[in-house]
Amino acid sequence: MSVDPATMRRLYGRSKGHKLRTGQQEMLEAMLPDIAVSEEGPLDAQTLFGDTRPLEFEIGFGSGEHLAAQAEARPETGFIGCEHFVNGVVGALGHIRDRELSNIRIHMGDALDALERLPDGSLERLYLLHPDPWRKARHAKRRMVNHGPLDMIAAKLKPGGEFRLGTDHPVYCRWAMMIMRQRTDFAWQAKTPADFLNRPDDWPETRYEKKARRKGHEVWYFRYLKT
């Protein structure tokens, strides 16, 4: 199926929360220009990192703890993190600074804008962790797990590449299972219920996930391979 990328864009809420402290604003101004994804033109490992390293992509990285942990674990892999929320970007920059990470590039904006500029078959993994559930049925078309965005995700993953989805929202969980069952280009890796109820060892826990657990929410971990 083919969908015009322009028809897939999500509508986001606010892009800024509490006012940045002086030090945070200075860090944003000092660090982001050096690691920001360019606003136009093709993207690949060469343009982003100056070599041909493997690439992974995270949509909506929150405060960046998962992104930073993955990047620290695999320093030879390049990571592209996308987040429209400026306070989250500042959080990620703090992790990058403190861990001295050089293998992350950040796109502050719509993830699909950056994703569509990558070559097809160029990604080893793509992460979508705790996306906005858009709870109301009339807003279902705004969910990232829909066939339009999934078409693009499938195109950018290499054969055997992995799509990881995490959610603590039961409506989104049911929706994702329904939509993904309709796909023939992704193979769900769960063999037993424990496979999507227990967090994999190489899936770092996020601050959002910890908060969900404290509230008594179940969390579901979905792993799909591109066929």
C-alpha cells in the first residue's frame, strides 16, 4: 500500500512545558546546533556521522534516557532521536553531555519528516515507546500505529530489522495488536504472553515507564521483525 507522507502527519500538543532554566537554555544553544539533524536534504549515515555505520531511530524519545542507554551500549551504531517537546530535548542533551556520547543526532520536530528522508532499508531498529494514545475513538487516525506511518517504517527498516513498540495504555495496546495483525510485512516475535509482558534485557527502562509502574499500570513490549 502507498500513502502520501503528507497525509500521515500527527497533530501535536504543546511543544514546551516549564520555562527553561538559564543553564538549560545555554546547553540547548551550545549543544543542539552541533548534533541537530539538518532541516532538509537526504539523510544517511554518511551525512549524519561521516561514515557507513548502522542506524537506529527513535520516535518521541521523551527525556532521552532510553535513547542514551542504547547509544552508550552500542557506540559504533548511529542513533537518530526525534522529539518535538523542547524540555525533552534538553533532557536528552544532558544525557549526551554527561555520558560523552558522540553517536546521537537529534531532530526536534515531526519524526516522519526525518524518517522519510532516510534511504529505504537503512535502519536496523526503530523504537516507538509510549506514544500518545489519543484515547478518543474519533482521534484514532492520529495514532502513530496506523498503516500510513507503518508503511514508511516498514520501508526504512532493512529486512530483518526490528520495530519495537511499548505502551502502558490498554486502548493503544488493543489498537496496536489489531493494526499489526493486518500487516504482512512485520512478524511479531512473541511466542508466549511473557514475551510481551516482560521487558527484554536490552530494553532500558524509561522514566515514563517507571511512573506507569508506580501507578499500577501494566506495560506491554512488542517486538516485530521486518519480513
